[in-house]
Amino acid sequence: MIASLPMYDRAETAPALDRLWHEIRGRLSCAAPAALTRGGDLWQHWQDPALILSQTCGYPYRTRLHAEVQLIGAPDCDLPGCPPGHYNSVFVTRSDDTRTQPAQFADAILAYNEALSQSGWAAPQTHAAAHGFAFSRTLATGGHRASTLAVAEGRADIAAVDAVTWRLIQRHDPHAARLREIGRTAPTTPALPFITGRGQDAPRIRKALADAIAALAPAERDALSLYGVVQIAKAEYRAVPNPPPPRDAARH
């Protein structure tokens, strides 16, 4: 058995995530691990036949995982301009950069976390294509925080960051003071899906998750930007477009 909630797990959110899992576990009728699994290969978590609960990104879900797991639902993160269960990416650049629109960065360096990221790669490239350009110069960083740090340090010029992650970076990371937001991707897309193994009781797990979120203290929900779980059809995830992969996905 395995349970993991890796997508927004950091030192400042870990206590609230642990409390969330405690509340979920107490509402499940099946055997469940006492603690969340942290670290290791996320693909092994997501593809484990004994997976009770995890959270993945929409891009790997729609391209690879949709046939291997059951969809539980999407988080309601209460993001500006986003319907419940949806999210977008925030374009950030250095505070002293005078450019004001993402299109002005067409020839600049885009820092992105990884090629199978909806928020870091697919969303900005889809947004750019809709506005008649593409980000052709790129820097792979391995994580959203690393992408924003690369921009703050001048190794890249712009990054697109999951709106929840950007909220956390603004709260907790000092380098956020050297960055500013210059726009958000459109359209919004389904937020990072909660998933379970194919042999699990998905409706029961969905209810346990929803009830556990409601049982959290308001400060814990705020810490996680997690206010509910929304049922979204698999087809809506799979309808999100997949841009061409980066030409050089080597990490720096």
C-alpha cells in the first residue's frame, strides 16, 4: 500500500498534509498506510497497483496514467479567475525587467521545471501559440521553485509557475521579492488530479478526501490552498492540448 501527496509538499505545508492524510485514513474502510510516502520515484507511486491516494500533474495523467489509475477528482484551490477544480500558470520575471507582456519574451530564456509539466511547459507554450509565438530558448530546472530562482538569479528571463506553487513561493521563499507577475495563462485547465489504483474503491476514497478537507482547521486549508474536491471528467483532462516537447530537456 502507498499514499503520497507530493505536488505541494514542502516543509511549510508538511504538517497540514500529514493532518489531511490522518483525517483521510480514519475515514477509509480499507487498510491504509500510517503515513504518507515522501521521496522516491513519483512514477512508481502513481503506477503502484496498491496505490490508495496520490496527486499527479494533468500532463502525465492525460498522456500516460489515465488508463492505469482511477481519477478521484481535482482540488478546489480558490484561485483568482479560475472555476473550482481548475488552475492556471503565472508568468514571472525579475522585478527590474521592464517588459510587461509574455510575448515580449519570445526570444528570451524560459525556465521550466520538466517537459511533462502542464503548468511549467504545456500551459505557457499553448498560451504563447495562441498569441502567435513560441518560447524557443529554454532552461530545464527540475522544479518550479528552481525555475523561479533561475529567473531571480538571471540564469533565465521568465518562468511559468503553477498558481498554487507561486502562492507558496510568495509566502515562504525570500527570492520571491526579486520577482513580479506579468500575466497568467489562458484558458484555465483542470487542476492537478487526485488518483487511486484501478482496484480501489474510488467513490469511497473521494468522499473520505472531501470529508477530510472539511475537517481541517481553516489555517490548514489555507496553508494547502485546498478547499474541496471537484469531480471533473477524464475527457476534460484529455482534451487539454499537448505542445511539442522542448528541444533540449537536459537539466542545468
